[in-house]
Amino acid sequence: MKVSRKVLIVLVSVVFIVLDIWNGNTYNFMKVESMVYLSGFILLIAGILLLNRNDYKKFIKLFSGMALFFAIVFVLGGLMSSRMINAKKYANVIGTIEQVEFSDLYGKDHTVEMSYVDKDSALLSAEKKIGELSDVSSMFDINNRDFSQINYKGEMVRVAPFKYSSPIKQLLNLNKGVPYYVMVQTGSGNTNAKAEIITLKQPMKYYPGAPLHYNLKRHVAFNHKFSYLGGWNFEVNDEGHPYWIVSTLTKEVGLWGAQNVKSIIVVDAVSGESKNYKIDDVPEWVDLVYPTPMLLSHAKDHYSLSKGYINSKMQQVGVKVIDQDNGTYNYVSIDDEIYVFTGIRPISLDEGSTTGLLFMSTKTGKALSLDLPGISLTTAEATSIGSIQEKNYVPTTPVLQNVGGYPTYVMSLKDQSGVIRGFSMVDYQDYTKSSVGSTIKEVEKTYLALHADSDTLLPEDSQELTITITEIKQVQIEGNTFYYLMVEESDEIYNVSLSLDDKLPFYKANDRLKVKVNGNKIIEILEED
């Protein structure tokens, strides 16, 4: 049966449109995949239109010419975007890197918060919580792919939506959506994860993998057809309402080189309403704008290509590398922004050491460089393991903290079931000074005692003071005891951990002490007057 060209073109177009909608395709000249897909469709239609049974040579000539044109465009685009030609452009994508001192970054002018609870421990806590509710656990699982670490009302938490436990349950509840998400408290000094299931007044109908038009990718692609869409993250605003944060991308070098975030699309998970925000207009509550792999890629290019592509491969003068494998970087909250941090070192230096640390904001992309030699995160982990071999505990990825004025890696120690059983501290600059114990108080006391008994100098910004106590208050923070002191000599309110000195409960107004302080923290009590 003979099929006319018009019918054939209609059939091909229908197939193209169906696949386009089903796959959630978007079209942007910077997105190579979409250009290849669109070029293939154009060539197919052109082939049908140009096909001439009486003159195949003319058809082959015209069709080959078009194919050659597309091939040349892709080759030239690839060359224009190559690192070999554009090394310094790649190196500059990260922007200006601000140099910071440890005493400034971890001083009283900034709030630095860490989490003792890693993703696996948070997930374990969430799964245990959902298991307590039989009607929920029989219907839903936790979407652990979208288990986001964010700041919620100034505290570090992880949030994840629920998902139906099977496709059949999902289809049978198509119009009901997903009425739950889980929030796990991981910051504020929590030494164990605390999970809470949040029940929404109206369910989430738009999410990854949802059927039909509720599928997040299809929904966003339909409404933003010519945006270069990246990945997505699950977040909640300060009222606890759920959203999907979808990044739109651009290329900074040539046509297809140096991927960067152009804007974000904030999608209401309940109503599906979406709005595109430029980077400078991102809502205050949004934390996850720049994906971690992208930030690490920018850093890698900066430290390897700053002096040219040939130098990065041959002489390697000034070439540095960063740690970017899973477990070699971690996250910390600085002034309510989530930063990924990782080690920096010359390419010739052993992987166990660093010459500094790089912090990059997942919200703004801002980069901070701490030029302080020390050890890598993996070395700190290995040091902890050496102290607990007989217990088979596993350390979580370390986080850098200020402990008594010393740059210190702090980590939790988990047993084989994933339950946190202890803690460890390792001096960032001297890994021989490390301590393990069952509580933070115990570990900190032992750790600071190691420094007090050594010849290691305290940080330069520490100072000795003589103070007269006017008022002293005891405060419990996550099971740990701290004392806050008001003094005659200044308006500063000093804080000190009970682990520093067992005599603290016996101090009272008018007592005079000679102390060593770092900012507003007392790091050593030298003597009583």
C-alpha cells in the first residue's frame, strides 16, 4: 500500500510530539542532547520531502549536505567549548575566591553549625519513624534520592517526600497525591537524628515519577519549553510548605562548555504553580541552587587550568587538585547558608594532606578559601578508625569545627547497624592529637587536655585576661552543660563548657579568674586570683 508523503510526515510528527511530551524534552541551543534530537527530526522530515524516486543522486546530494552542515556545527561547537582552547575561561567560572582566616570564619562574627548526623543515619531514623505507622508504611516509602539537607528556620535539617511503594498503588491513588514528607533534625547539637512525619493539609500531586501530567519533569518542561533544565531538589519554606527547586542552566564557555546555573524554577509540589527566579532574586528560604558536582567541577577547573591547559598537563606549575570523591568532602552551615567544603593541595602532595580548605555556598556559589595546611577528611577518618578498631565502629565524614580555638575535625562513630555510639575529634593540623569517647563532653575534655599538656601554641587571636565574675548561669544544650559569665571588665558575655574545668559549678559572683579566651569563648582557665 502506497503511503503519501503528507501522511508519512504527519505520522513522524505525531511520534515526535508524543515522545517529546512523554520524555519531558526542552529545547535550548546550549543543550547538546536536545539539539541532536531536533536535528534528527529535521533530517528525517527533510529526507521525506526531498525523496525523489526518479533522481536519487539529487536526494543524496541535498540530504548529505544538510547532514554535513549539522555535523560541522557540532564539531565547531565542541572545539569552541574545549578546555584546550579556553583553559583560563574555565578557570574563571568559579568567580572571585575570598581568602579567609580560621579565626575570622570560625569567630564570633559568624555562626558555624555542623551536623553529627549523616545522611544514612538520618534515613535510618526516618525509616524507623515511618515503620511506627502501619497504615503509612504499608502504602509509602521514603524518597531517599530527594533527601535534601537544608536550613529550616535557622536549623540544619534533612527533608524528603514520601513515595508510593509500588506503581499500582500510585495509579490507584492518582488524584490523592502524596500527603506526607519527613523532616529529620540533624543540627543544633543533636547527637542523634530526630525524625518527624509532616502531614499536609493538601497532598503533593507533582513529584518525580508521578503519572501523566503530574510528573515533575513533564510539568516543568511543558511550562518552560525553551529553558535548559537541570536537576531538582526537594525543599520546604519556613511555613513547612513543600516545593521542588529546579535549576535552569547556561554554558559559560563557547556553546557547550562550563555548565553553570542561570536561574531556578520554584514549583509548588501541591498546586504545580511554578515561577522562574533569577539568581539575584532567589527566595530567602531556598538553600539548594548550585549542585555540589557543579561546584566541585568549577573548583577543579580553577585550580588546574589557571595557568593554561598545556601547563596543567606538562609542567604543572601551580597546579592544585581538590578532593571530590564521595566521602572526601562534606557540608557545614555558615550564617544559615549550606556550604560544601573540601581539601586543596598541590598535585604533587600526598592525598592525606591539604594546604587549605575550600568552602562553596550551595545557595550563592560564593567561594571561600582557608589557607591553612592540615590533613584531609579521609586521614581524619583513618585516625579515628585506628583508635576504635576493636569495636568496629564506622566514622561519619568529618566536619571542621572550632574546638577550644583549634581547627578540629569532628565526627560521629556508628556501629554496624548505623546507630551513633560515640564521637571523635582529630586536630586538623596535628592528627596525633585525637580523642574518642561515648559523649561529646567526654571527647572534648580529653581533646583539650591533650593540647594543654603539649607545647602546641594556641591560635594567634587568643588572649589572656583577668576577669571578675558579676553573674554566672548554667545552661543545658543537647545534654551538654555550658556556663555563661558576665564580667566587670567588659560587656562581653563569655561561655565555657563544663568539660573544661570541673570547678565551674562552684564559681560565683566576685570570683576573679585568669583565663585564656578565643573571641567570647573561654578555652582555658589558668588560675584563680
